[in-house]
Amino acid sequence: MARAKGTMIAVTSTKGGVGKTILTLNLAGIYQDMKKRVLIIDMDLYGGAIALNLNLNPDKTIYHFVDDLSNNRYHSFYDYVLKYNEQIDILSCPKDPRQANKIDAKYIEMILDNAIYRYDVILIDTSHTLTPVNISVLDMATVILYVMTNDPMDLKNTKSFLAILHDIEKENVKVVLNDSRDQDLNYFSTFDIKNVIRHNIDYTISASFHIRNISKYLLEGQILVENTSLSFRDFRDYDKLKKMATDLLPEVKEEK
């Protein structure tokens, strides 16, 4: 029996440091708890940190996939993925940024086509620039999960990005306001933000989800939502994150 087509979630932004990668990893942890097979693809080709944050050192990356494919050396998709655990696999960005220059956007569709029937969920962490590679990812994604903060420059970039998606009739975007990234970023009310970006805020990660010394846990290779020793100040925030993960899976919504 053929495997069902997976859900492809592109986690993106137009500004660095908004918590995009941490959100990607936490979603992977929640999907793992839901017994889903998960692939995380690090499409931040020049500066991705998925493998680093999971304390992994991959032998092969997206670069090797593309290089082998273009030179008729490709055999199996699983030759290029690295296991984090039994449920979560990683396809890492290149170790050397010079290799990123050699990854043509035309290969992105091949990578995603190879993944879509092998996993229940494919989480794609993108860079914060609209490169041809990222445009290909956004075009193929089931859902575009856009992460922003309460920051004036972020609002400006978000408004422009969402306007572009609207102009090309991409209606599968969900906006996440991350108030946990920096607790001092509280310039605008939710009402103000929605008026500026001209889009609804679909999900909010509140300031109470902020974790002190977060780098310590990341350097140990931990997915934060999987660490039972971490005590969040408001467990309703975890429930909101779980609801977000559930909402993004069409088949789960249909079962309700």
C-alpha cells in the first residue's frame, strides 16, 4: 500500500532572530509525540543551525544530495538524512557556505518530491530572504508558517512579504507572533500589528514561554518541548503550541 502524501510546513520569516528555528524544532517534538514520522529540512543554506542545535554532525547534507543527483550518483534518499531519534530525521544545510552557491533552485522540487511520500510531516526551516530556493520551497509548501516579533522593522518587512503572497494568490499562510523571543519587544498592541500587516495573527507564543539560558539546552541537543525538567510559567502556552501543530495537519482536523 502506497504511503499517504505528507504535510509540508515551511517555517519562514523576513528577519533573523525571530525564533523560527526554535519553533521548527518544537513542532518536530510535538509531532513526534503524536507518533508522526518527521523530517526537518534546513533550507537556510548559508547559515542554518538545525544540526548544530540538535548537537549533530552530518556526513552528508543537501549539497551532497544535489551533487550526487546531478552527477548520476544518487541511490537512496536515506543516504543523505541523519537520524535524531526513531521519529525525527534531519536533512542538513551545507557545512561550507561555498557549497550553498552550487545548489540550484531547480533541485529543490526534486528534494521535496523525494521527501513528501516518506514522512508524515516535513518541516522546512528557511532563510529570511526571498531567494530562488526559498521561493521554490514556499511554492510547494502545504502551509507557510510565517514567524514575526513585535518589532518595527519586522512589521515593515512582514507587511511587504504578506503583500507579495497576496499578489500571487498564496492563501496558505499562517502568521505566528512570537512574544517570547525578546520580552522587551512590546511596542505595538495586537490590534495595531494586525492593522499594519493587514493580516490576521493566527497564533501567538506569549512572553511567558521565554526560557532563560536557552543556549545551554540547545548546545546539549535538546528539543525544548521534550525536556520535562523545564518548567514553563504557563502551561497553556504549551497547549497553544500543540494546538498549532494539530491545526496544521489537515487529516487531524478532519477527524475532530
